[in-house]
Amino acid sequence: FVSKVVGTNIPPEYVTAVGKAFMEIVQKGPQTGYPVINTRFVLEDGATHVVDSSANAFAIATRYAFHKAMQGANQQVLEPLMDVEINVNKDIYQGVMAGILKRRGSITKLKQEETSSA
């Protein structure tokens, strides 16, 4: 969040409310509920009204502006990537493999170990 407000058109407590609302909404994005990254919100100017303006009204306007901006943005959901080592018995191997592939996982290495039976 960046405030470029000059003068007294927007009282400081309203600017704070805008910044707080923006930080809250990017933690739970509008598309899938995941955080929004690489996004900046610049507050340049505004106006207040004696009767209708409040910190809450500015927070609501911030959320509305964010949702409108995201509708026109080129959004992309980023999926988590991780390396995982899984050790399973051969009798459940196929089910585990199917579960990984179903979740768009990729198998980079398979290793079968001999087990000794006593």
C-alpha cells in the first residue's frame, strides 16, 4: 500500500483504514481465497463528506476498488511446489501413485528396495 495523498482531502485515519483494508484483502484473495502477491495499491486523492464519510466507509470503498481492479487484471493462481519422498509398501503403491497424479504431481524418481522376510 502506498499513500500519495497530499493535503487534507482525506484525513489520516481514513488513509490508515484504506491501508489496513488493502492488507486484509490481499491476505485472502477474491478468486480462490489464497493470498494475492505482486500487487500494489496507490491512494492518490479522494474526498470526504461530513455525513457519509467514515473510516469504515473508506475501507468498504477500498475493498470494492480492489475487486473491480482484479476483475480486469490478468490473474494467475500459483500452485505450491515441493519435493516429497514417499515410502510405501508395494501392495498400496498403485493407489499412492494414482493419488499423486490426480493432484497433478509429477514423479521424478522411483526406487524399489528389496525387503528381507525372516
